[in-house]
Amino acid sequence: MSLGSAISGVKAIMSAYDGYERKRFLDTDFAVREELRRRTDMLTDHLNRVHDRLTRHEDEDAASEVREAKATLTGLAADVQFAISSAPTSAHTSIGRLGRSPRRQLVNHDLRTLEMLVSATRTCNDLLELSATSDAPQEDVQALCARVHDQVGRARNHLRERNMFIEGLMKR
């Protein structure tokens, strides 16, 4: 299954089941968080392989950038796991009924976060291919490592915006 297909599938699920309506808010939130968790696990696996290759090739600068990207990814995974409820399970019982506009904003925001992780995964796949060759220019490898790190960082910040949005909905 392609990465684009996975996003389309999540989008179809959320729209088909009226995602984020009061009765389904917890289920939808869980489904989104589970997909984000799956993506972070995939990226972590990729980055572990890249780090191993860079260490073998003795490219310490790029390996350091990958370590930092993995640390950011670990933070993203924790943000996904604990979200705003500070618990491993979703707990938004005080959420009010969402109107069409806030629901659409939340669905679009979730899709954008997923797209950001898909983009990071694609860049990481390019990095995997490049790191597999021992004659790859170090500058190119380092640039791709930095790009993956930046993409993961942007996805994490985007997820934090989601949490602030949900907190605002809970306080209404």
C-alpha cells in the first residue's frame, strides 16, 4: 500500500464515520493517534538503519543529525501517546458538540499532520537509498539528514497546534 493511499484511507474513514462528532470523538481521536504512532514507528525504524549505515561509513556529522532527528521523533511519539489528556488513552469527555467548521478544521489539521509525516518518510526513504552507497557525497547525506530532522520537527509542532485546538474546544 502506498503512503498516499494510507492518507486517503484515513480521510475516507473520518468523513464516512462523521469523525469528531461527540459520540465518535474518542474513537476518531484514537484512530488518528494510532496512525500517527504507526508512522513514527516506521520513521524510527528507517532512521535506525540510516544511523547504523552512517556509523559504519564513519560519517559522524550526519549520524549526529540522525540522532537528533530520532530524539525529535521520540518526542513526537510521546506527544501522540499522551496528547492533551496526559494519559495513554484518549480522554476528552468534556468536549462539546463540534460544529461543522471546527470539525472540518480538525480533520484537515490531522490530514496535514499525516501528510507531513508521509513527506518525512519519503525523504527518509531517499536518505536510506543514498546512505546505502559508500561513495555518496557526505554533503548530500548530511543535507538529507537535516531535511528529515526539520520535517519531523515541523510535524511535531503541527501536532502540538492540534492539541491546543482540542484544549480550546474542551474549555468551551
